[in-house]
Amino acid sequence: MLVDSHCHLSYEGLIEQVPEVVARAGEAGVTHMLCICSRLSEFEVVSQVAENNKNVFCSVGIHPHDSEKEPEIDVETIINLAKHPKTIGIGETGLDFYYDNSPRNIQERSFRTHIQAARKTQLPLIIHTRDADQKTIEILREEYTEGPFPGVIHCFSAGKKVANCALELGLFISLSGIITFKNAEELRNTVKSLPLDRILLETDSPFLAPMPHRGKRNEPAFVIHTAQKASEIFETSFDELTEITANNFFRLFTKATQ
């Protein structure tokens, strides 16, 4: 049983052929997918994809890249949209200081708003962090003192400090196709030290296609390659790896089981 815990079925390249993409995922053994919302302006499309496909769930949130472009939101707006029956997570949200597509203070304010919504709803926070390790850690620790919230560091590519912070706060860590890249040995060494009972798998499709599809448009069916590499890293069988990570997904995203 495979679960793609983070994909963008509403993005160009996938939205035009959702039935075919979902069918190919099923043929590869992918039983469930979480379609991620990056902009509130696209939530209607994202939620419709989830409604139209029994094994697809969705989230609600604003990506840090878009935190300046989208109208500023409040906690109650997120909470109200999260009442949608197939919305099981908050985000993606977080900090991206690599591209800085939105001013950092706006990214931070949006991140904290999403955290508050996750705390109130107890729906998992889906966290994007790139080149912002220290500020991500700082915000997560500060906000956690106001009350716990579930969550996951998606597409993990950060250092051990972020991983350790996430684990200390009870968060999960999601692995993408990056772990299959030839130049990702340092990341694989970090991943190897993580507890398997906190690991999820994802594609982040249509981005970051794993080997042997690198450079092509990614899709949920390709999560099988990430699972194969993860089983090597954790020195366990493919079947055990996929069973554990699927169970982890439903242990975190409890609304998906209701």
C-alpha cells in the first residue's frame, strides 16, 4: 500500500488528465493521494478534484511563494474552508528564503496564521521550508509554546537541526524523489538517522520526479521509486516500508479515516 502524501493534481500538466493520472497511480499501487492547496484562490479546484476522486483528499492554505500575491487571510477563513469533508490538512505553508518570491515578513505572518489554524482544528500543518532552517525552527518552537499542533515537514531536504526540532515537537517528515538523486548523499545520511515511524512519502508532483524519471513531469505513480530508495536507506523490505509509511499517513491525517 502506497500513499502519496503531497501532490499538486490541480497544476498544469496534471489537471488536464486527472482521471488518467489517478488510474496510473492505482496501477502502481498508490491507494491514496493528498492534493495540496497552494493558493486560496485555487481551493475550489483542489477540493473539486478531491470530491471527484474517492481516494484523493485535499488541504487548504497558501504557499510562501504566494503569500504576498494572495489576499491576507485570517485564522477563521482557513478554519471555515477546512470544514470541507475531504480537507484533511492545513497548508502548504512555511518559509522559502531561497527564492524570496514574497517578502520574508509576509511569509512569516502567513506561516503563523496557518499554525494557529492547525492548532485550533488539530488538522496537520503541511510545512514547506527551504534555506530557512533557523527561522523555521524558531517559529515552530515559539508557536508550540502556545499549544501543540500536528504537522509534517514536506519534501524534506533540510539539515539535522530541522529534523530534530520536528521530531521533538511530534511532527512527521515526508520524503520526496530528492532522496533518489545522485547528489543527495548527505540528505540520505540524514534520513537514515530518522525513526521510520515518523516517515511519510510524497511526489510533490508535477515537480521533482525521482530517478529514473528525473527531468520529466512527476506524477503520483512515481512515488513507488521514492519508496524503493527509502527501503534501501532504512534497510527494510519494500512491503514493510510501504505499510509503515501508509500507516503513518493515516495516523497523522486522522480525518482521512473518518
